[in-house]
Amino acid sequence: MLIAERVRFERLQQIIKELQRHRFGRRAETLPEDQLLLGLEHVEQGVAVEEAEAESVDPERKTKRAAKRRANRGSLPAHLPRIETVVDIEDKNCPCCQHGLHVIGEDVAERLDIVPAQFRVLVTRRPRYGCRACEGVVVQAPTPNRLIEGGIPTEATVAQVLLSKYADHLPLYRQAQIYARQGVRLDRSTLADWVGRAAFLLRPVHERLLSHLKASAKLFADSPKETHGSAGRCACSRSRVRPDQDRPALRLCSRRSSLRRR
């Protein structure tokens, strides 16, 4: 226990140092927010392990912690499907007089469950029909259109790959590793081909959005970090605001609350 407390103390000390550097250090030395959260996450996990260990030997502490957790967890979204399980008694007779019992209320507890992503195979069958009276006559429904002709993915599969790559920042090689755990072997180059073909098919949507933006009287766009070495320029400029092309651009400085004209 003493060693665990010492390790926890050292972790907290390191977090305090990183927080001080993030808050008061020079910009070149500040800790990125995601790295800071990663450190806090590591400490919180260690605290949870220690609490679970303490609760395993102290039932009263476990009960108090459970009551506090119920009070602070809030309610789950109403749109999520509910799968109800009734935990009922076996004998519905009174233990004193053996008369029948009736329901006077119930306790309801909700827990958040998750169904891991699961692949499925959509099988399309196209029967061929022939005529006994006519030779060489074969009638069959045409092949349904596919997003990727000759490929195995459905539209939902390609959409999931795109969402994971661009919204969740999950590289294609990591997605391939995740899919391999379910026995689906997809090469990274195959996923890249799906992404490229989907990008080509989404060009009309991109062009429509671009034309809609160009038709606007004002555009607000973020720019990457810029470094200026000349005098009179702030080295911490992060974004630009351009009301129109006839007026001078305004530069928004992340360290200064005021806007200055270029």
C-alpha cells in the first residue's frame, strides 16, 4: 500500500508540473491539451484501481460509493432502445400466512450496454428462368448497382470506413487491425481504394457545398499556426476573418483579446 501511495504521489506531482507548464510556460513549452488529458486519464485510472481494491475489503465503503455513483450518474438518453429483464421471486406466497402476494411497486435500474460492431454478409440471389418451349431463352433480373463494382463492401461499410478515418481520426491500418479481430482480412490498400472511390463519388456534394460557400457574403476560415519573424507581427496568430475582398482582412490573435488590421 505504501508503494502504491508513493507511485500515486509521484504521478500527481508530474501532473501538477505539466499543468503549471501548460498554464504559465512559454508557448513553445506548453503541453498540448490532448497530451494533458492523456496524463490525467492515466492518474484517474490508477485512482480507480486503488478505490476498487479498498472497496473489496470494506463492504461499507463499497455501499457508500455505489450510492454516490447512483446519485451522480444522471439519466440515459431516452432514444436508446431498452431491453428489459424482470428479476422476480420464485414463490409468490406470503412467507407468514401463505396467502397470495400482489405487486405494490418495483425498483428499476438502468445500465448502459453496448453491442460491438459486427459484420454481416448480404447475400443477393438472382434466379434465372428458362422456357421449356423456347430454346436459349433465359430471363434474369439485372444486377443491382453497387458503390464499388466488383467489390465486396456495401454503402454502409464504406461510410463506416470514411467516418472512422475522418471523424474519429482512425488510420486505415488500424481499422484493418480492428476488422481482423473478427476474421475479416482487409488490406490497407483495399481500404484506401474504397476511400478514394468514395471521394470521387462525393465530388458533386463537395462542389455543391463549395458553391454555396462562395455565394455567401462573408466567409470565416481557420488557418494553421503561423510564425512571423518580422517586427510588429504577433507570432501566435491562429485564424483569419475575411468579411469580403474589398475590406482589409482582420487577424485574430489567440493571445490578445483585440483584433488588429493587417
